Amino acid sequence: MGDVTRILLTGATGFVGRATVAAARRRGIEVTAVIRSPAPAAWAGDAEIETVRADLSDPQSVDILRSAMQNAQAVIHAAAHLGGDPAAHERDTLSGTDRVLAAMNGTETRLVLVSSITVYDTMALKLGDTLTETSPLERADTARDAYTAAKLQQEEMVRASRRPAWLIRPGAVWGPGRTWHALMGFWVSRLFVRIGGEDGELPLVHVDHLAEMLVQAALTDPRGVTALNAVDDDRPSRARFVRAHRRATGWPRLVLPIGYGFWMAMTAVLSPIARHLPGLFQVPIARARLMPLHYPNTALRAALGGADRADFETVLAQSVGDHR
């Protein structure tokens, strides 16, 4: 396979997709952007961004994709349903992936799949463990939620295709307009209940950092199918995150800290009625989102290089400023 001069990107108008288009163009790489919604106005002045309208839930999209990727040397597949609806995952995430793979049949095009760090089985880990690419995965048929099941199935579809591919597993993606996330606790009116403190790390990845990782993966031979956890170099604890977010944005103003051990003891007591309660009251979901763990990105940096542009507090302040 020769040099990569054009990338085909699905989900191009999404949060990650838009950042990936920008990252590719900064490096002089042409982009074929597969879209369902209108393209951002900023793309209109760039002749090296080609837009292709296709709904990956439609079987006819295979022919559209096959034609669109004729001049592309790599595909970054970022289109997927982000919610918890199993039917939507079947329609958009799994059928969409099947059609991308079908369109790539007979080509040497490199694939970069945007998966998720949720695929790991945190029920098999202990408090304070280090989660790496060798940590145990969940099983799709017993996964804790529909999103995790779909990401596991996506990865298996790629492996079954026997195509060289990167399986990029981002943590919680954040950036301008999306500085908060679901790995902290919950709100009670204006009071934020923070579960956990200085122990462990948050598996965060800034959207611009992730975009650079995806583009670099598209430029790099995976030598088979290779999975990489995509998280920032500087990963704050939950307590540090709240302090930094308050300085940058002014909120949350009222915080009630609760220890992880106390919270898990309470969820265990409530387990007989857990299916009627929100996710953080269910043991598998609470462990996946809240358990203090360590998330090194050693394998990612060894394979793709790169580095954060600054420490967490600086990037957070910049992201808040960019949104304003």
C-alpha cells in the first residue's frame, strides 16, 4: 500500500468526525466525508473535502461507498449509534459496519474502526488495577448494555473480515461544548454527587487528540488487527477534574463527595431492585463508570506516537474558551 493521500470518513459531521476532518486537512490529507446531515459551512471553502451523502442503514449505501472510496487509501469508520437503543445499534452501528466492510471487499484500503473503551469487562478487575489492551473483554451476548454489545460485535466483524485494521478504543471523548461526562456521579438539582476522589484516573480523551490519533492510525500499517486504547496523556482523578472544571466554568458549585466503596456497598444492597433504578445503581454499570482504575496509553504512543498539546487544566481552559 502506498502513501495515504485521501481518507474516507464515515460519521463525518459528528463530534469526532468534524475534528477528524480538521486534523486530516491540517496534515494536507484529502477527505471524502460520508454524511447524512448537512455539511458544516466551514467545509465549503476547501476543495479537498469531498462530501458524499449516504445512509449506512440503507443497503444501497454499499455501492455509494464503493464508488466513493476508489481514490482513498484508508477508511476511518466513526459512524455509529451513541445511545442505548438495541434496534438503533442493529440498524446504524452493526448494519453500517457490515456495509462499510462489504464496500471494502477486494481492495487494499486500510481500516480504522472507532470502537470504545467500554468493551472491557470491569467485573473481572479489582479496585486500583491497570486496564490495558490485554485486559479481559465483555461478551456481546452478556454485555452490560446495548452500546457495549454493539462495539464488541463491531470489533468481531472487523476481525472476521481478515482485513488489516486498527481498533481504536477511545475513553470518554470531551472538548469544546462537551467538557462534562458521565464518569463522575450524578446531579440532584444543583448539587453534584461526586463518587470517588483522588484515587484512580478518568479515561478521558480530548476530541482533537483523538482526531490526531485516528488520522495517524490511517497513515500507519496495523500489521494485522491491532487494538489500542485511546486516552489522553494527562488523566485527572475525579476530584482534580471537579476542581479544574469549577475554575474553568464556575460549576459545579455544590459538590457532595461520596467514596467509591460506600457507593458500591449501597448498590449491592439495592441489587434486588436494580433493574428498576438508573444505571449508576446497577453494579456492572457503576463499576464500569466509577471504579478507580489506571488507564495507560503506552501501547498507543508506542504504535502511533504523538502527545497531548498541554496538561489537562490548560486544555480544559482552552476548550471552554473555544466554545464561548
